[in-house]
Amino acid sequence: MGRPRPPDLLILSAFALLCVWLGLLRARLAVDVENVAMLSDSSPEAAVDARRDALFGRDSTVLFLLEREGGALEGGAKDPRAAAWLGALAAVPGVRAARLLPVSAPGGGVFAAVELAPESSSPATFAPALARARAAAHEAAPAGFRVSATGQVAGQVAISDALWREERRVMPVLAVVLVLVLFAIYRSPALVAGAFLPAGGAVLCLGGVQRLLDVPLDPIATLLPPTLLTVGVAGAVHVLEAYLAERESGVAARDAPGAAVRHLLLPSVLSVLATIAGFLGLIPNALPAARSFGWLASLGTMLSAAMSLAVLPAWLRLTQPRPHLHRGRTWSRIATPLAGFLLRRSGAVIGLWALAGGLSLVGWSYLAVDSDPLRVLPPDHPFRADTDRIAAQLGGIETFDLLLSAPHPPAAPLALAGLAGALGSLPGVAGPAGAPRSAPDGTWLVRGLLEPGGAKLRNAAFDAALAKARASGWKNADVAGLSVRVARDAERLVRGQLRGLGLSVALIGALLMVGLRSLRLGFLGMIPNLLPCCLIYGGLAALGRPLTVPTAMIGTVFLGLVVDDTVHFLYSFRRARTGGESAVDAVSRSFLRTGRPVTITSLALLLGFAACLSGRLSTTREFGALAAAIVAAEVTACLTLLPALLYRDPRQRSPA
């Protein structure tokens, strides 16, 4: 090994310092403790909530249950111990009001509705007041009594904390899986470390940038580190494979990294642009968290690609790893036979994929949209246990508000009483939650108690409540509250992502056509990337699973990620055809050039995302399972359907 060149040492030193600096900043990354970024900021519900907050204050009700273990609380709400407990809650700094609900729990407990005041921070948050109220509720509870708490604010804080813990749990598992896979393939610590340099650097640097820009960690942003780590490793593998191929062809160790980058530059740039185009499908979303994921993921992809093309070659020149003796033997044996087989069976291959795609499209018509934030948490999570206990005794767990603006109907007080009493008859509504309240401008607020349920059940309840209010004479009625925003936004995000998928398809298709300088190749290249998305959504419909927030994002996010294999294959095919080779020889040469890196990158992506199945949260497991399934379907389509389509293209049948 020759002496390392000063520029390489300078590049690696600057890279290390940058990662250390931004990594330390990442460790101080703020957390969106109430998942505010998951609430739309430009929807009709956001405008209604702003008006409600101005008239009555922010929605911050937390339900507490005080119950005696093994017996009933004598006297219920009239018991002096209940009054003392309520007094301790009302005295907590940050508690705006606390009152006992006029209902009796079947187990003999009492319920308290506690309204919190936000901290004067930026952004304002209820989390400190919630923590103090919980602590006071437990401390003031008499011996032998149990306290439970639930509500939208408490749920959002619990989910935020669980997601933060989930990232710290899944990332080490993901890294270990990728290390083991790459070491089994390369058997070289230098090559394995090289694969992680761009990916790890991108994760650290992007987290530091988030901290500098004061972008807190939200539920969707927790998916960024595993996505960037897996995709960054996959991108680095292409550089490693090109370097090893140059070494095998006789290029000197010091010159091989530069030669590899020159040969990969155009397809790599095209792949990065296609990936970014996929993420751009998230930008028009109504939820700030989805928009942030789009531009942060785009930035992370650019960082990872830049490090693969600049830092990784410096590392390879410094370490000069050698190719393994048996590298590439498998694809050298099967490339030509596989190309010939697909030529003979191209019609059958296309027919099978078309049948699968057609069946999946039929399944799309049966897709339902539903999302229950509570189900993100594992069944044994303390907040879910509290919520289930309160729901079993009270019937409801969260509140929503009806805003009734002037003009009011005749005999409004009687109509108000009738409307409040009728809430309990509506599907998904347990009953009223307190007496109606009025604002100085004459607007009335009627609060209802919601049963446990997902977005579909909640939205039906809100629509029924609005219909009941308008039938009672209030033409200017609206529903408001955190529960309304969460349910409406979940449905809005899912449907918005389906529209974003169309935008991504258009952008990526245009990039392929321009980058490959061929309308036909660009069009054909989109087919094996769209089909896996269709199959996944069709499979969800066949299994009776609804679209949720993470599953809806899969199509848009991964369309740009998995197109990487197609870009490298088509770029190699086009070069071979331009060089005068026949279609079957060009496919065979593409298998030789890209088959191994495509297989390794797909294996890294598949196993990397499958590592997310080790998570405890349903969102992590759903994202990992569907991501792995899409990667498996895409690599299969790239290596079977794409060559078959090229063979059937009349222009490709003729000599180059």
C-alpha cells in the first residue's frame, strides 16, 4: 500500500470533524412532544380550532380516574378523599380547572376532567403541566387507590415518547443486520466500513441540520434515520462494486476509485434525482410533518450521494481493499442463460406480471382509510392500559366540541339541552362531557365524549353530531378539538399521499426519459417500479387492512428509492445497445455489470427494513414489512419484467 495522498487525508479529516460536530448537535435534537407537526396548518379544521381557541382556550382536557383497588370508593364523588384528591389536582401549577364528572364508575371510582394551561414557551406545550398533574394525582391518591389518565394531550405525549425510544431501539438492530450482511458478502472490514461512511455521515449530519434549523423530531421524522441508513448503504454498494470491478480489470488500486466514480457519475446523479422526485410527492401535503420528511429526506439523499462520490473514494484509496477471490462468479454463470430464458419466455413473464397487476388494481377499489393513533402503542403500554381501563368504566376517552354560532334557533336553551342529551345516541359518542358553555360573542360550546375508535369511526361521529346540530336549528355549526384534527388529518394525509404518488410518478418518469435520452426507455423503466406499489396496496386490500399514515407514505417514498436498480440496469443496457450489441447481448451484459450490485443493494434494503420488525410500535413494524415487500417485488420485476419488456419493444428487437 502506497502512502496516502494529502487530499484524501484532508477529505477524511474534514468529514470526521463535520460528523462529530453535527452528531453532537443531533444528540440535542428537540422532540415534538405533542406531535403538533402531525396537525394540519391550512385545513378548514385548523381554522375552526383557531376560532375555538380564541373563544374558549386551547383544547387540553385530560381525564383522570381514581379507583380503589379491590373495593368501591364509598360515597363516590361525595367522599372527602375524592374532594381532597381533586383539590390537590386543582392546585397544580399549569392546571386551569379541575372538576369531578357527575357520573359513577361501575367499579366505584370517580372521574375528574382536568384542563391544562400551556407553558409560555415556543412552541407552547402542555407537557410540563401534564407531568405535574400526573405526579400530583398519584401522590394525592389515598393508600390502596389507583390512578389512570387519558385524553388527546396525554396520548400525543405518550406516542411522542414511544417513537423517540423506538428510534434508539431499532437503529442499533438495523446497523448490526447490515454489518453482518455486508461482511458475509465482502469479508473485508475496510469495505464494510466504507459502505457505512456515507450512510452514517448522512444520518448524523442531517440530524445536526435539523437541530440548527430548529426542526423537532416528530412521528414521521423518526422514520428518517432507518431510511437514510439503509438507502445510503445501498448507494455506497454501487461505488464499492464499481471499484472492485476496476481492480479486477487491472486498474491500479489508487486509480480504481476515481475510475469507478467516473463510470457511475451519470447513473448515480439520475438515481439521486429520481429519489428526490419521489420525496417531492410529500411536499404538497397538508401536514407539516409530511412536508418536513419530504425536504429532509431529499437533503439527506443528496448528502449521502455526495459522500459516496467524494468521501468513499478517499477511503478506498487509503485502505486499498482487494476483491474477493470468488466475487461475481454467480452472475458470470447465469447472466447469459437468464437473458436467453427471458427472451424465450418474455410473453409469459409479461402476462404473469400483468395478471398480478390487474388483480391488485381491482383490489384498490376495496381499500379503506382508517387510522387509530392509540394503536401505535403496544398493548402493554401504560397509557393504553389506562385508556382501556377508563373506557371500560366511563365509555369514552376523549372529548370533542360542537361550536354553535349565531343565529340561534328559537328557545335556544331547550334546544341546547336536547342537543347535549342526544349526543349519547350517536355512533362513536359516549355522551355529553359537561354543561354547555357560552362565549362573549354568543357562540355556544357543547362538549361530547368519544368512545375509543379509529379515524373512520370518529369522522362518522363528527358528521352525525354536525347533522344533529343543524337539525336542531344551528346552521352555523362546526366540530372542533384535537380529536377532530387528528381524525380528519389522518384521512387527509392518506388521500393526499395517493395524489402525491401521481406527482412522483410524473417527475420520475420525466427524469428517466431525459436522463436515458429515450421516451420509450423511460416509459418502460417506470413499469417495474409502479407494479410493486400496486401489488402492495392490492395486497393490503386483499388482507382487509386499511390504509394508515405509514402505509400510505410507502408508495410515494419508495417509488423514488427502488428506481435506483432500474436506472443502473437501463443505463448499462443503453450503453451496450449504443455500442452495437443485440438486445439479448445487451441484457446479458447488463446482468453482468449490474446484477451483483443490484442483488446486494436490494438484499441490504430488504433485510435492513425487515429489521424494523424488531420494533415495538405498529407504525415501525408496518413500515418495515411493507418496505421489505416492495423492495423484494421491485428487484424481481427489475431482473425479470424489465428485460422481457425490452425484448418486446420493436425498436430493441432490431439491430442497434
